[in-house]
Amino acid sequence: MTVVPVVFLLGMGVAIGAYMGYRYLRGERNSQTLAGVHLLLGAGGLELLVMLLRGAPSGETLPRHAMGSTVALIVAGALATGLFVPIIAKSRPGIIGGSLAVHAAIGTIGFALLLFWAWGAIG
């Protein structure tokens, strides 16, 4: 297994998240199905990333590098902040925009670092 499936899954999650953010900024409501797919792509990409760092069932791993662990922690942070947005929305609807911005910023940083790390792992 290579890093390509991780980049693909998280890239699709980022694309859906960007579309959902665009709809949010236009004042349109996103469907729960779209949010669920976004969540599953993010969680699946994180799972594959951790599998590559720890060792896949086939025994294949990527070279140990601190950058891979950092990427995994940042993507996990994006996943956690994304899960907290609906919880925050119920109790304090006035800060939804800020919490979504934090989620988007962490996710963007994580994906950018993933691309940087993957470029080094492939090349």
C-alpha cells in the first residue's frame, strides 16, 4: 500500500468540505448525507494513514519520519474539531462560524502537510 490512497481519500474529503463551506457561506443548508460522506472520508483517510505508519496487514510500512506522525495528529485534530461543531451548534449557535473556520484551517494545514510529506515519500 502506498500513500496514494490516503491522499485520494483525504483529498476527496477536502473537496467535499470545501463545497460544504461554500454552501455554508452562501447561507444554504448542507445535507446530512454529504456531511456523513465527508466524515467517513476523513476517518477512512486517517485510518489508512495510521495503518501505513504502524504497519499494514501486508507488512508494508512507510519509512518512520516525524512528519508522518505530525500529519496524523493534525488530521486527527481536524476530525475532532469537525465532530465538535454539531455539539457546539446546539448550545451556542452564535459561534458556529468560528468553530467551522477552526475545523477548516486545521484540515487545510493537515492536508497541505500530507501533500508535502507524500511528495517526499513517493519521490
